[in-house]
Amino acid sequence: MMGRMSKKSKNEKGKGSTPATVQLEQAGVPFETYEYEHSNDHMDDGYGVEAATKLGFDEHQVFKTLMADTGSERVVGVVPVSGHMDLKALAAAVGAKKAVMADPKVAMRESGYVVGGISPLGQKVHHQTVLDESALLYDRILLSGGKRGFSIGIAPEDLLKVLNATAAPIGTW
């Protein structure tokens, strides 16, 4: 089943409203929402690959949000679902010596989202965020809207601005 695309007006709330969409609305940033039926059947590939497949987008244009721990702070990396996050590159991008993946329970508690639905937007605790620079090759990228089966389409430049994030080569294939 293809996801449906809907543009929400400023005042329109509903099942498509999450802390991520609220942050974008408050910032006045244009975005689209995409919903699809999440299924646990193919989770070997991961949530992001499922979103790309069900919504008909290139896997290099769909991004996943991962949380890492540098020892002194947690940081968020946003990388294409077609690859992995290079933890050394992420650490270097934020001026840390090393980084390890954050405990999923910590990631869920600090982001306010469930694993598979973590968005870099609207997190409970704001973290320094790094977007893989490959995102800048696209006019729009897709990323989690804050729950499984719900994605947001946004211009990468707008994402960087709203999150005060940086772009760096943190994805690997």
C-alpha cells in the first residue's frame, strides 16, 4: 500500500501531529507527512528501509535517526537508511574522542520516541545533531515523524536550520 501525502495547514491537528511536526510548525518550516502501514514482518531490513519501500523513495533519500554517547553527552546522527553511522566520524564531527551507540532505553527516554520512530525533531532533550552530508544532494529527504509508519519530507537545509545541526560525512556503506 502506498503512503498518502498530505500537506497540513497550520491549524490542522490530528493523527499526524507529533512533537516533531509541532516543532516544524512553530518554526514555520514547510514539510510533508507520509503515512504507511508499519509491519513487523520485514524488520531484518530495518524501519527506514520499510519506509523507503512502502513510500516508493530511494533508500539514499530516506534517513534514520540514531543516538550515540560520547561519554560526556549524547549526540544524534541522521544517516541514510541504506547505510550505517560511522561512530568515529560522528565523534569527530562533534569534537569528541569516541562515540558508542546509546542504550535504546536512554534514547527512548531522552528523545521521547520509541525505537523505530525516533525523530531528530521535537526531542524531549535537545541534542547536538549531525546530518550526513549526502542529504544535501537532495531537495527533500524523508525521516521519521516521531512514530513508526509516519515520515516527514523536509528540505535538508531547513532541517539543519531548525535543529541548529551540522552536516558531516558520518554515513558509511
